[in-house]
Amino acid sequence: MKPDELHNATVPTFYFIGVTTGKSSIMKIFPQWAKHLGLGDCPIVGIDCEWHDSEDAYRTVVSFIKQDPLSLGALVTTHKMDLLAAARDMFDELGPDAALLGEVSCISKRGGRLRGHAKDPITSGLSLEAFMPAGHFGETGADVCLLGAGGSSLAMTSYLMRTRPADDRPRRIFVTNRSEGRLEHMKEVHSRTNPGIEVQYHHCPRPEQNDELISRLGPHSLVANATGLGKDAPGSPLTDAAVFPEQGFAWDFNYRGDLLFLDQARAQQKSRRLRIEDGWVYFIHGWTRVIAEVFGIEIPVSGPEFDELSRIAAGAR
């Protein structure tokens, strides 16, 4: 539903704030997870905001969740930075990462207080560690290129700078974005968090500019699509002429949509010896961390229980 269509919940309800929420696998997965986790008869409701929606739209959504007693909380995707910028004053508490990064990926309540959390530094790190061998950056001197400078990219850099072991960080981080504002925000955050990694910020309104940039990356480097293109809007931040780094990693933060970025990587998988990953594991970690926070339960990040949740999700994908 749209922000102006919200109405008071009649049972405890969990929300998903995105762009095309009805197309997400979570609409089929969450009811099964809720049953497995003992959450009761709690529905999930999608709230579709426009990409970079109006301040009024975001404030309407946050106000509704804050005021409605049976609205328990929400996962936020795509709008993480825009929502907090529009409604920061409406939150009673912000977690340290939310305050630092200027983004909210999780909205929860405790004792009548509305709380905002940034879970992506945790979930992006867990997702990267699931496919990239420990010691990779330290052993190879590889770079990271993040296409897009929104909340997911900022969170990824936070993980690389603050959580990744000091001897296993990328040699350089390149960040590109179609507009300059997000790059400036990232620079400001990095001025307080960067332990000394070389970071380059590139305003790239045209995909050909991204092509040129990834041609500079060293072998074994990681290229990540963090733009939302391929999911929230069709397309890719690269052209078909882009050349991925030799023996590198191509990671799309998305798992659904036209996923053109992944098609472009697969076309070079053999010739460039690429390791290719979609956003499915990121999806699992992202949702389970938010569900744990909103419902106040423990969900492990690995082991038999996490594997069972992953199995349930795969069956509904």
C-alpha cells in the first residue's frame, strides 16, 4: 500500500518499507518464518514509497508506526537515508550506527519509544564473509568498487573500515554515484571512521564512467552493484562494454529484478575467472537481523537454526 493508504492495525503487524514490496519473496517467507519462530499470527504489510519520495511521505509512514499501538516495527530498504533525513526528530532513540551513518534500516519499539537502527554494517559484513575467503584482501591487495553511495554502500564501507581485521582490508575503496550529495555525506562520515584506507569518490552520472573506473581495479577486486538498478528500476550501473577485474568478485546486492549487472558479469565469468554472487544471503541476514530486533528474540547468524531459516526461505523463493 501507499503511505496515504495506511490504517490502524487490528492485530500485531510488521511492515516492509520499500519500492516494490509486493514482488519480494519475503511476503511468502515471513509467514513461514513467523510460524517457525513462534511469533503468532503476525502479518507483514508492504508500504511502497517512491524512489526518493517526499518528506511528507516518509513522515506519514514513521508517524503511523509510532502512533499505532499494534504496529510493531519495520524493515526499511531503498529509503534508509531519505527516511531518517525526513523524520529524524520523530525517533525517540537512534542506535549508534544509525546516528553515525545517517540511515535507518530497522524501526522498532520498546516501552512506547520509537527506535531506529542501522543493521547493514552487520548484515553486509556477514554476507561478504559468506563468499569471500578470510584473508583475501590482505593476501591479494585487492580493491573494492561500490557502484552507488546510498545506505548499503555506506554500511559496507563501515564494515570494511571498522570491523574487518586491520590486516585484511582492501587496498583502496572506490565509490561512485549518479548525484553528488550522497558522496559528500559519505566523505563526512569517513572523516570520522576511516582508519587510513585510500578512498576515492567519483561522481558518475553515466554508466560509461563506471566502466572506465572499474578498468582501474587490480586483480582479485570486488565490484558491487549497490545502486538498486536491476531491482527498484531496470538496468545496470555498467554498460555491456565494462571489463571486470581478473579473478575478481561481482556482487549484486539485489536478488530479484532483471539483474542485468549479474548477466554482464556472467558473460565474462569464464574469460575473467570471476566469482559471482547475488543478494540472496544478504537478504536472509538483513531480514533475520531486523526480525530479531523488532520482536526481541535471538536468531543466530550461523549454525542449525540459521540453516533452517535459510531452508524455509529457499523453499518459498
